[in-house]
Amino acid sequence: MKNEKYIFNAQTLKYERAVVSWGKRLLNVFMFVCASVVFSLIISSVVYNFFDSPKEKILKSELSGLKEQYALLDKETARLNAVLDGLQYRDGNIYRVLFESDPIPSSVWEAGSGGVNKYKHLEKYDNGELMIDVSQKVDKLKRQMAIQSKSYDEIATLIKGKEQMLASIPSIQPVKNRDLERIASGFGYRIDPVYKVTKFHSGLDFTAPIGTEIFATGDGVVETVDFSYGGYGNEVVINHGYGYKTRYAHMSRTKARPGQKVTRGEVIGYVGNTGKSTGPHVHYEVLKSNEAINPIYFFYNDVTDAMFAKIVDRSQNAGQTLD
């Protein structure tokens, strides 16, 4: 039975069936539809602004992963830049100086690619700045590696006829260190283990058991064999000529004598803990014109490029030295 509505007629004092006009019915339908649409829009807006669709969740996950990859790539390019800086230093300050060749100007190393903005297509992305920054660093690395490769080709030509010089210049590590785990502290400002203040550390410290053999890192003549209680302990200084000297300190005992001619790889003493030392090690220095320079640039006969990168990382240890 259909539901019917009745209204009280005050004139006839009777209940009469209510008759709804078609216009009013259409108005009611229209109002219902409008209310439904408004309600749907409100629900859709809430869902859109506060809840992600499955597709949006996937896209956000992918975007997060890309950001992480770009951050890792940025760190890796920074590490590669540090290695390349070391190669450039050796190129300009050692190899080319040895062979009396002008170093590559900094303007060449830093030269850009020029031309139109090749990264413009990345500007439209939300993380465009990060993408452009990493892309620029990678492109710069590629350019500089190409320059470095060409430079090595030139140096290879200069090497011919320089056998005696090459034999004399320090170019190996002073102890057997194939796993590169014996470098305890690097060149530069470090914390003094006794006085606990920051001081300049003029060499590299290689840890090793007492009695481990220490090798001459290049041909030369032993200039000094000395001992001091509060300094280097048992030490040997070798003059390699061409303005280069090396120092080996804190030995348990020395094997070399003043005036002795030594060759690269010859044993000149043994690792110890003498002088101002807090543990068994050899303190190794390279001096050019009596000024200490970073020894890591003089291991080119002893390590591969990958190993050199590892040495750079380990030698940057800014903690406490052993002497």
C-alpha cells in the first residue's frame, strides 16, 4: 500500500489527502540531487587532500627512492672529487715538476662545457635543483677525468730517459701494507696524544708490530741516524737528491748507517715505540726542499687508483696521532 499524506482542512473540519504538484515534486528531486552533488564534492575533496590513491602512493614511494639515490650519488661524486683532487695535485706538483713541464692551469681544470643550458629540461621537476646540481658535478668529473687521462699520456712521454730520477723519488709505502689498514693517522692538523692539543702532524703514522721491517721508499744516501727520548726516538733520514728527503721515526732499532747508499725496498730499520710515541708504529715523512709534504701522493709505485682512493679516505682521519 502506497504511503499517502493527509492534511487537516480547517474549513471542512476533515482530513483530506495531500496532493503534491509535479512542479513541487521536480523541485524536491532537484534539491535532493543538488545536496547529493555537494555532499559528494565535500567527500571527494577530503579524500583527495588527506588520503593518497594507490597510484599516488606508488609515485611517492618512487620519488622518495629517487631522492635517496640522488643523495647517495651526490656523496659519491664528492668522494670522487677528493680522489681527483689528489691525482691533480700529484700531476702538477710532482710528476710535471720532476720532468720540468708546466702544470695544467687551473682555468683548464675548471673550464665549463659552455653552450646552451643543457639542464633546462630538468627545471620543470619539483626536485629540479638537486637533479641539476648532481648532473653538473658528474659532467665536471667526466671533463676533468678526460683532461687527467690526456695529461698522463703526456707524462708517459716525459718519463723516457728519467730512470735514475724515478728510482730516487719516494714512491712506495715504508712498511708492507697491501690491505691499507695500517695507516693510523694522516698529514695535517691532528690531536697530540700527549699534550691533547691540536698540532700539525707532518707525516703519516703506520701501525705495525714491533720488529716489522721498514723499507727505504726510494734510492738515496742515508743522511742521519739519530735518537732522541722526547722526539722521534730512533730515526733515519734519507737524502734522495732532486730536493727530496724522507724520515722514518720511532724505530725499535736501525739497520742503516750515515753515508750508506740504499735502494728502494731495502730494509733500513724496524718498527718500534721509541721517543714520544704511544704505540708501535713508524712515523713517515716526505720533505721537498726541507718542507714536509703529504706522503700519500708518493705511493704511485705501490698502489692502484682504487687503493689510492682508499688511502685518501683513511689518511683524512682527523683524530689523535700516535706521536
